[in-house]
Amino acid sequence: MAVTIYGVCALTFMMGMYALEARGRGFVLAFAVGCALSSSYGFLSGAWPFGVVEAIWTVIALRRYVVAGRSGEPAA
């Protein structure tokens, strides 16, 4: 039950940050954190393919965050 509640919270946070990405680069970083939390949920729940995909999204979001910082442009 605790893993399920953790998963709901992690996924809700991740989706909320995804929806707010256009507001600034900090939300892209928060989205990456949400992806990492969702990835850990996937592994904890035994759904390792979900965990792997979310880990990949974490790397993609972190890259977008870094690139946006270099260019000074919004990440979205």
C-alpha cells in the first residue's frame, strides 16, 4: 500500500511539473526529479520496464535543463 501511495504522489508531481515546464527552466529540473521518483517507483513496484523508461526520461529532462541554461532560452 505504501509503494502505491508513493507512486501516485510521484506520478502526480511529475505530471504537474511537466504541465508547468513552459514557465521556466526550474520546472524542467523539477520534472526531471519527478521522472527519477517515478522511475524508483517502477523498480520498487516490480515494473522494471516502467522504471527503465522513466530513468531515460530523467536523463532527457536533465539534458534539456542543461542545454536551456547554456543558451539562455526557455527549455520548453
